[in-house]
Amino acid sequence: MSRRRLRRGLALVLTLACGLLLPLACARPAPSGPAPPPGSGAEPASPSEPPAPGAGQPSPPAGGGPAAPPPVPPGGAQAGIPCPLDGVPAPPNRVDQVALAVVLDNHSAARPQAGLSSACLVYEFPVEGGMTRLLAFFLHAEAAVVGPVRSARDYMLDPCLETGAILCHIGGSPQAYERLARVKVRSLDDMKGAGAYYRVSYRRPPHNLYTATSALRQAAAARGWARRSAGAAWGLAPGPAVSPATGGEPAATISLRYPGPGEPYLGYRYDPQAGVFLRLVSGEPQIDAANGQAVSVANLVVLRTVVTPIAGDPEGRLRVQMVGEGEALLFRGGQVFKGRWSKAAPALPTRLSGPAGQLVLGPGPTWVEVVPEEAVVQWR
């Protein structure tokens, strides 16, 4: 064989080899494991100091994310049963777990709060200093970040007694501790070593304590509180239906002002496409810092009640009447229904009644504004 023919044969072999090997090289699998976040290069933060993920939004400590949710039954959520706190169909094993009632800060330095878009039910209460504080209930939905967590007041125990929820808080007023010692409300108090809370460095105390529903449930399970209390009911119990087409008047926008200098004007704006009210703070939609979602409300309930200062209390704490009766407003479906609220005992449900019978809440998140009798509530 001539040298020219040998060179041509070797060139042909090399060409065929490259044609076969090049696609195989391009098809190599990517390295396993998650890709690092853009711009990442720093070591992970320690569990006691989780990093701020931008815009002041809190994140849970390393390894402190929510547990995997229980499996959804065949047929999806519609195959479940109504959640006793918001009426939304949910898997039975998620409805049967213990309800959590987390006391949340509502100071301007605490906003935007985390976890509110996942709450089934939220109460807003007046507190000393012309401020308000939130009590957010979680049952079938989980929240990886909840906070900032603050101290409890004695009148916050009434909704917990209604629903069988665990009160989750850091400390409390003397009146709250006195009542906790004599009523059957379970408590996860960070001041008493509950072990389910952590602090962040990018907010100043006392507006920097956070938790997660998974951590609270683990702490509750360690105390034998894994299941919902027998007899726990929807705090605002359903009853005979009142048609949204009768008895109401249009209410597409709502404004509410608690007395005192400490709070901004609150508002709600109806979204007819979604069928919910968007909660507004100082005219802007309230955003959940954990997920960037706007806080939406299917039912807005306003309970007017007697609010008076506690005589001799050095901090100006309040006495809020939660048992008895008073005027009530139910905003639902872009309408307002006027009626009255009544509650015969601390552990019994709060009832809403109108001229045609009991006012009924629709399925979805509910906010209850507990306001002094002199509070200004307007709608149009």
C-alpha cells in the first residue's frame, strides 16, 4: 500500500470517529445537585442568623423549612372536607391537625409581615399605644415563615378557646398570664422555652422574632398536642344561608380607622374577578413578605365592642369585651350586610345575625376587625 493511500485511510477513520464521539460528549448529564443561586459564593448562614433575602423579607433558618405536606386524597382538594376555620376543602389529615394561633406584630417597623397570605383566619385587635396586633390562625395551610411574633393579651384567648387553637407568642401582659393560668388554652411561649422561634439580624428587636408552622407543630407534637381539640369549631360558625343578592348593599371599597395616633388608615378593595377583597395599608396592597403575595380576604367581619383602659395599668393596656353582643358588619362578595354579633361564653362560637337570620361566611380567608364602638368604618 502506498503512503498516499495509507494517509487517506487514516484521515477517513479519524473523521468517522469524531462524528460518532462528538454527539456523545455533548450528551453528558449535568452535574447532580441544585445550582448555586446567582451571585452566590458566600458560605451558608448559621441557623441562628438566617440571611435576609432582599427587601427586608425574612427567611427561615437553615434546615427549618416546612415539613412535606400530607398527601392530597384522590380527586384533589375537592375530595377533602371543609376546614373548620375557613371552609375551604382540605385533606382530612390536614384538617385534623392542631390549629395554631400566632400573635403577630403590626407596628410599622414590623411590616411587611410574613405568613398572612397562608392564614385561614386573622383577628385584628386594638392594643395599648393606639396600635393594633394580629392573631393569625393556621390549620390546613402551612407557612415556612411567620412573623414578627409578639406578646399576647388576655382577650386574644377567646378565639383560641372557640377554635381549640394553640396560642403561639413571646410573653404577654400580666392579665394574659393570669388568664392562661386558669383557662384551658395551650401555649407555646418563647419566653418559656418553646423552642420554635428564631431571631433575625436585619430587623431591630422587638420586631425580629420569627417562626414556621412546621416548627410550631413539632413543638406541639413533642408536648402531645398533635391533634385538634374535640369540639373545636369554626370561630364564626356557619348557619342558615343568607343570599348575597338580598339584604346587602354595594361595598367595593372599605376604609377603617382605629382610634389613636399609632395606626394608619386600613382599607379593603374588592376584586370582582377573584371574588375577594385586597387588604390595603395606607392605600397600598398589603404584601406577604414571605412569598410576595397580596393579602386577600373572602370575608371581612367588623365587630364593634366596648374597649376601655384597664384602671391603674402603667402601660395603658386595654380591656376588650369579647363576650356579650354588639353591632356587626359582614363584607362578602362586594357587598356589606349589617347585623349583630353575640357570644354567650368564652369557649362558645361568635354568632353573626341579620334581619333575615344568621349571616353566613363564604369559603376563604376571613379577617375579623375587633374595633372600639367609636371606630370609623366607611364603604361605597
